[in-house]
Amino acid sequence: MARWPTGVRPRGRGIEIRIWQHGKLAYSETIPGDPYKAADLAGAVKRREELEARKRLGLPLFEGDAGKRTFLDVAQRYLNSLDVDSRTIKEYTNQLNRHWMPPFGRWPVDEIRTEHIKDVLSESTLAQKSKKNILIPLSQVFVYATVIPNPAAGVRFGRRKKATVDRYLPGERDKVLDRLQGQDRLYFSLLFATGLRPGEACALLWSDWDGEQLHISKQITKGAFKARTKTFVDRKVYVPQWVRPALQGHSTRFGGGYIFQNTEGNPYRQTRYLNRAWAEAHKRARVRLRTPYCCRHTRAAELLSMGINPADAASQLGHGVQVFLNTYSEFIVEYSDRQDLSRFEPTLDITKEVVR
């Protein structure tokens, strides 16, 4: 195994330089170059010596290349230009700082290529979905910098095998609900009965309930209230008869405001408090624990088993029709196999003509 100079090592198709202070990593950057070429390696060592000298003098370690737009500079201007909520800005900032500044911070933004991005991703232990998420702000930085073609757009992920959708059978659902009480029982009954997303249920007001349907127009997600649904589309959701008496008799109804309230009379900004009762109910019922989101899958399967048109079922769950079909296609096949095949027979009696 090659012995690399202190603080210098290969990273993807570049050379990573690291500086420590008080036993902790204080600075990291990756510069273009081949670590197996003596000249490139010597350049990296020289760059690190310059950084060490700046650290001893108390100067900032970063110093951009004159006349070139560095990724760090452009990314900061991009973040400053965003006209979105503070939570999104914070998320993008964290993703850029954690995943893209170490390898690309000092690079000229115009010299970053698709292969460089692929190298960084190949060394990451993130799941594929998370890798796609961190590419979003990276791609937007290149759009802001008008880098054409956009190197992030060239990153492609292989098709993944579709995950099996987990749901509760009626008997399992009933066993779990029987071991819940009060507001916990109503909350999870409503999830099973309507297929609402947990954040949509937590954001429900009594003014959203008309005695038959719930008006879904907002959500509470990651502790924050959002005056929109996940898909930005409002919808009306039918509430089945079996859960209505518990909803109508719920104690918070007479005070108005949020349907589901904590002990201080405020909405639940985190569902973990409700989920504790959920986990305990599974333990007592001896039913395999799934996430509360599986209540939504259960409602989708139930609607299809009832012969509901997939477009109507998708509307109830707040899905686009194509997403609904892609997600729940296995249930469509499952329930269609149980239906009366005689419906494919012609209405006219033509069989005698065939056998004569």
C-alpha cells in the first residue's frame, strides 16, 4: 500500500488535502490532479504547506483563485438568492456544506465534471434516495452559475427493484386498534379509515370536518406547519361510517381548533408521542410492528378490493394517478384475480353459432 504524505491522499480523480487543529479535522479540500504523478502530488504537498503557514499566522484557510469563480463563492450567492422558506434554505446549506464543499469548495465551478460528481457519490454510504436528494441543491448551483451542460444532470442511477408495499390485514388492524384508547385510538383509526398522511392528520382543524368528509389542505411535517399538502393540491376525503362516532364524540370538538391536541392544547408537531402508544399496542396484540404510514397502504388496498376506480382511489389518498398505479399495481392484480370472470363474456348468445 502506498504511503502518502501527511494530510494528502487520493480522492476520486483528485487529491484531497486535510488540515487538523487540536486533534480535529479543521479543513478539507480536493484539488484536481493525479496522486500517482509526482508533479501533481508535489503540488498538493506545496498547497498543504501554504495552508499550514496560513493557519500558523491565524489567516483564513480558504483563499479563492484569482479570476475564477469557485464553487464555494457561487454556492453562497445561490443560497443568498433563494426565495423559499428558511427550512429549505437550511436543508440545502447543510447538504452543500456536508457533501459538496469538501471535494469542490475551492474548485473553479466551470471545471467540475460529471465524472467528478460520480466519484464523490461512489464513495458515499448514503442510500440511493438520499444521493438523489443531495444532487438537487448541487444541480441548482450549476444552474445559477449557468454552467452548460449541467454536470449534475449527467448523473444517472440504475433502476431499483420495486419494494413490496406492506399493509395490515383486517384482523391485524382490529387487534391493534382494540389495544389503543382515547385519542390514540381515534388518530390511528382515522389513518386506517382514510389513508391520510400522519402530518395531514396532525394538522386537521374541526373546521375541516363537515360530518362526512375532511378537507385536506395543510400538513405538519418535521415539526413545522405548512399551509399546503405534499402535492400542493387540496382534496376532500370521505370518512367511513365506522369511525365517525368516535370522531364526533372526541373531546376537543367542543373547544374547536385542532382535532388532535397534546396535553397543553397544542397540535402534535412530532408524531413520536403518538407512535409510542402504537408500538405498545402491537406488542400487546402480538402483531408485527409496521410504521404508521402502512395505514395508508392498507386503505389503498381496501379501496381496490372494493372495486373503486384507481383514479378515485388516488384522489382520496392525494396521489397522482400514475404514482398510485405504480405504487399499488400489485393490489390491482391481486383483487382483479378474485373478481367474477364472467364479466368478460359477451352479452349476446353467439356460442351456438360457434359449435354448430
